Amino acid sequence: MNTRTLNFRSLNWRSIKREWLLNPKDDLLAGALVGLALIPEAISFSIIAGVDPKVGLYASFIIAVITAFLGGRPASISAATGAMALLMVDLVKDHGLQYLLAATFLTGIFQVIFGLLKLGRQMKFVPRAVMIGYINALAVLLFLAQLPQLTNVPSMVYVLTLASLGIIYILPRFTQVVPSPLVALAVMTIAAIALRLDVPTVGDMGELPTAPPIFSLPQVPFSLETLQIILPYSLTLAVVGLLASFLTASLVDDFTDTPSDKNQEAKGQGVANIVTAFFGGMAGCGMIGQSVINVQSGGRGRLSTLSAGIFLLIAILFLQDWVRQMPMAALVAVMIMVSIGTFRWSSFTNLRKVPRSEVAVMLTTMFVIIFTRNFAFGVATGIVMSTVFFSRKVAKLVFVDKVLDEDGAHRIYKVSGQIFFLSRDEFSASFNFAERVERVTIDLSDAQLWDQGAVEVLDKTVQKFRRKGVEVTVVGLNAATANLLNRLATEEDLVANS
């Protein structure tokens, strides 16, 4: 056995220990809490999508377990989600569950391809203001999603909710041995059973499955027509799912101050969706809310994600009697805690310190998502706004120094900045075409031409001077600018004279 083999095995063991065994007790307890919290959400998302509750529960179990091993972000929770469920409604209504399973399979294929193409690196192009808007919108929607559970209900529901919140926020001041949300769930369930309280429970949300998922192929025709039906849904689900998963991973990155592998996350999510399609589950993705519960409860490693999936299955198969009697008020309290913890309060307390353009992007992203319930549309809107604001800002950063030689016959224009379609006017306005000189030198040593619009404005500038009999020389071209001019410039000898 050589030294390289020993080093590899040592590195592999250190990686396993860091990602799986760093704090097993906290990971197991946090995972147990997340597994319980996943049950009513998975049922709710199934109802939104128009399928049986077991479809969401099976998906949550399978996706959590697979991403625990293959995901790119330890402690991140992936399962069936509301954002994905909303995209499935029309497909299920028009074509049924089997076409949804086929679309879920194709969604996974797309995500694996995105991961292999390393498209995860494009996450860096999502501005921070957009991410904050997305996170704030999610926090608000999580809170709003709890309101139906607090509307037209017995007064005891409010008592249980407040008592649960009291345990969640006060208990950590005395002990953190067990996550306070898990204690709240246990205490409120025992109280509801012992006192025979007439309050809504998890069992009221829908029937729980009595058997583990079974492998089966989606029962759809293997034809071009089927592909035409599921392709638009699958592509949308793949993109939205990856966006949500990447943002979830980034949020956990911030909470834990550790990095994640976005490309591995894409591949892991893809494999999870492929497998869940063969076991009767719907497509899923990263869950910011549940990931926040996990991290705030002490979960840091992959064991927390794995235990969440395993405990979810154990709870619905072997602890059904207890799970059914769990009061929804306690779970509502947990989700309120999550929404409060998720919301970036500093994004509002620091409004005066942050550039107005970033504030506008953050608020627009946030409100578009809240009012449309469409995360992809909100994020896309924010990215477009950020691009426009950035382009306008860069366009104004064009400076031209003008130097006239001693005999007054030679004018030098030294250009600095980025020349593209938005900065054309600033560039053109910097030249004095009425000035009587014999020669003009345009020095682009500190400038960069980016597009056809930049080449066109330089072309026209040179043409205007030459029509007046002025000799023009363009100097200081870097390789990229020279190549662009060679391909697009119409004025003769523009590059040659440089």
C-alpha cells in the first residue's frame, strides 16, 4: 500500500467524520423534529398538487434519504415542497398521477444533466438582494400558510399555540440538551391526549399510508406524445427545483459558515427525483423552512437529513396513533418560529445604509413572490432589475481625458471605462467634432469594448473626424477589443492603425 493510497483513505475518513459523525446526538434529534414537521407539510403539498397524501409523504422520505448521501450541502433538507406542488396542478388535473410520475422522472434527468454541465456555478449571478427578497418572501408565505390553522378554530388552539411558542423560546434559556421545538411537540401531544382536547390534529389533514413505498414504473405510453405533454412541466420543475435547492444551500452556508457544492446538489436532487418517480412520489427540492428548523435545532451533518427521512417513515408507519393525535397548533408554532428565524430582519433595519437600487430589487422580489406565489417569476424579476440597475451604473462610469499638444494640432482622447450599448451616448458626447485639429488619437488602453453597439459608436466617431479631414488613430486595443473590431468594424484600417 503506497503513501497516496494511505492519504486518500485518511482524507476520505476525515470527510466522512466531518459530514456524518461530528455531532450525532444533535443531528438525530434535529432530524426527528424535522421528520415530524414534514408530515403535515407533505400532506398539504399533496393536496395542493391534487394527489393522494401518500404521494407527498413517500416523496419526502425518499428525497431526504437520497440527498443525505448524494446532496451537495450537509444539513440541508429536501422533500416535497409547495413551490413544486403549485407547478403540478394542471398536469395532474388534465392527465393524472401517472403522467406526474413520468414528469418527475424527466425532471430528475434534467437536473442531473444540469449538474454534469456544472450549471451550479451560475448561482453566483443571483444578486444578494434577490436572495434576501426570496428568503423574506418565503418567511412571509410560511407565516401566512399557518393562518388557516388559526382561523375559525376552538379557543384552545390559540392556547396550545402560545404555550408551544413559550416552550420553544423559553426552554433554551435553561437547557439545550433536546431541541425546544421537539419538546413542544411532545408536551402538547401528551396534553391534548391526556385532557382529551377537541382541537385539529395531524390526522385531520388526511390518511397516512400503512405500507412503505413499492417500486413500479409510471404507467404512461412510451411515445412522443407523452414527451410533449410532460416536457414543459419537467423543465419548469427542474429549474424551479434547482433554484430553490441552491438558495436553500446558500442559506445553510450562511447559517453554518461552511461551503456547499452546488453542482453536486443538482446531481443529488436529480437522482432523488428519478428514484422517487419509481416509488410513487412527486418531485421535490430543497426546503428553506425545514432546513432552518434543522440548523436551528442543532443539525449540522448529513445524519440529520438522513434521520429526518427515516424518522418520517417510522412515524407514519409505526407511530401513526401518536402522529394522528399531534395537535396542529404545536406544528403551527414550530412553523411560526421558522418564519421568524428565516426572515432577514436586518434587511429592513439597514434600509438607509443599503443602496436604493438594491433595496428596490429586494422589495420587488419579495412582493412579487408574495402576491404571485411564483418563486421563479419573482427571482427572475429581481435578476432583471439588478441587471438593468447595474448596467445603468456601469454605463455612467465612462471617462475621457482630453489632452492637446503644444502646437494645437494634435488632440489625444484617453478613454477609461466599459463601452457597450448603454454607454454609447456618454462615449460619443466626450468628443469635440467641431474642434480644428489635424490629428486625433483615441487611446483605449484603459477601456473595454463589449458589443456591437460599442463598435458602432467607435466607428461613427472615427468617421465624423475623417469626414472633416482629421487623421484618426486608435491605440491601446487589448486582444479582446481588437478581435471584436476586426469582426464588426466597418471603418477601414481601424485596427491596423492602432
